[in-house]
Amino acid sequence: YYFLFKYNQMSEGFHTLVLILHVLGAAVILGVALVSLIVQLKKPPVADNLKLLGQIWKKAHFAFGLEVLTGMYLAASEADEFIKNPLLWVKLGLIVVAWAISAKVSWRNEEKGQSGEPDPKIAWVVLLIYAAIISIGVLLVEG
């Protein structure tokens, strides 16, 4: 497992590809969070928009999975440096919090048949958390 990451680290092109995929996944997740906020701020909420939003979040799970896999590779490829950096642990904690909030909202809406009352405060919180996660990622790479 560790050897695989160290072997792939030798390939600069592969590392760059993984980094690009990680950034693209982050962009998709941030975009979905932003669309979620915009839809939920609209008064009165349109049921079709809320249903579409639920479908978009389900598709965003692919981007989240991509983020986890590419993030694991990137962290492992520079494990000696990252494991000691408290920003990595803050980023991982924020990822868990954002996922938990998103999952709770998704499950709540599924129980109510996608007709749950939107909460812009939650959308703002999730958007800000994802922005913080991305910012911390930049600090980890650049710092």
C-alpha cells in the first residue's frame, strides 16, 4: 500500500493528474453547495427546484468520493510532511462535519419526500465549510 503511493510519486505526470482531479472534485462540490444556497434563498421555495437539488446532491457523491480517493493519495504521497501539520487534521474534521450535515439534510428530505422546508442557514454553513476545506488544502500545498 505504502509502496504503491511511493512508486506513483515517482511519476510527476500521475501526481499532477491526481491533483487536477482533486481540484475538479472540489470545484464540483463547491458549485453544488453554491447552487444549493441559491435555490434555498429563493422565496417561496419551488418544490421542483428542491427536488432537483436533492438529485444534484446525490450526483455530487461521486465528486465527494473522488475527493476522498485523490486526497488520500495526495496526503500519502507527502505523508511525512502532512501528518505533522495540524491543518490536515482540521481539514479532515471539517470534511466529516460537512458530510454529516449534508447527509442529515438528505435523509431528512428523503423522509419528507423531498418536501422538507429549506434552511438557508444550513446551506450557508455548508458552503462556508467547503470554502474553508478548499482554502486549507491550498495552505497545505503552498505552506
